Amino acid sequence: MWLLDMFRNPLWCWISRLALNRRRIVATALCSFDFLRQQVEKKLIVPAESFLRETPGAAKPVMGLTAGLRTQLADEALLGLLRCCKCPASDPGHKLPPDVVVGLADLWGAFVLADISHRLDRPVPSTLDRTDFSEDPDKARAQVLERWKEILGVAAPEFAARINAGGFAEAWDWLTRMFIADTLEGMAAVPDKMLFSQARQVVAATPPHRETLIKRFVEYIDKGPDRYDDLPQ
């Protein structure tokens, strides 16, 4: 498998050479972002799809949102979430160092911004704090829904109220306040073999425009303080 990774998945091959605990830090950060995007599409975009199906005259594809529209909605939601989300002071599962935990939102935000820049083929803000999303969760939620109205071409004044009532507001509250802590606590219980297997798949599917960001993160972890190797197994 290692020899195959050298040619088919060289980025993971490089990551796999890290010390076990450092490899786990990288794997957790990458898999957590993958999980976050899945949760955004599942918990936040579904209410929008329901609204479009149930609203006469609303712009809507017969088979639901196109892949392109879903991507745009997810990107805007992710930027808003990451701008205002609450990072725990430390990892509840005691597997990641505090400086990595507090920097997760910035790392994931860089991934999203790189995705948007690549898709639109034009410059975008390089960091979350340069976007115009608020650090206040309620204001950021309203901003995201306004962006969604523009993307979907929806003029209905009740759009935000109905989306929020359809589960958006409740899911947003969990994602902004508890997601990082809950996810890290859950991932701490995942055995190394399972976590690394999932991370290997995530890295294999990583688009080229995001690889540089991952390499920088790996280099940061690799050159980090010795205490990274003293974390609980």
C-alpha cells in the first residue's frame, strides 16, 4: 500500500511518515473539514431545497438543486459558519494541541476560500477576517441567507423565516457553538487505523489547488514543539 501511495497518493505518503501523534493531528483536521462540509449540505441546504419545492414560482430545477448551486450555497454557509464559530480552548478528546484547535476555523476557511478562488477564477479574500461575514452568529446567519437569496434568485420576503423554521436556525446554532468540540471529542475515540484510512481517502480526493495549503499545515505540524509527541495515544 505504501508503494502504491508513493505514486497514486504522494501527499498522503508524505503525511504517513510523520510521527503517529502528529499524523493523527493532520488526519483529524482533514477529516473534520470533510465531515463539516457533509453536515452543512445535510443540515443547512436541505431546508432550502424544501422551500424551493414548496414555493410556487420560485426558481428551482425539477430534480432539485444542481451540483453547482449546492456548491455555491455550501461555500457561503461555510464561510459564515467559520467566521463566527466557537473554537474550544482545548481538544475535549485530548488528542490535539491547543494551538491547532484554535486555528482549525482559519485552516478550514482557507480551504473554502481556495475552492471559491479556483471555481470563480478570480481573487477572493485570503483569510476569514477579510470576508464581510460577522463574528456574531445571528448576524452571520442572516448574511448567509441573504447571499443564498441572491444565488437562488429568490425574492420572497418570507425566505429567511421559512428556512430558519425548517431547521436551518437550529442546525446553525449547533454548528457555530458546538460542532468543533463535539467532532473532536468523537474523533478522539476513533482508532488510528480507521482515522488514517479515512484521511487517506480525503487526501486522495483533494483538488490540486488545495494541496499547497495542506502541505503548509503538515510542515507546521512537523516542525511543531516536542510536546506534540507527548500527547496521549
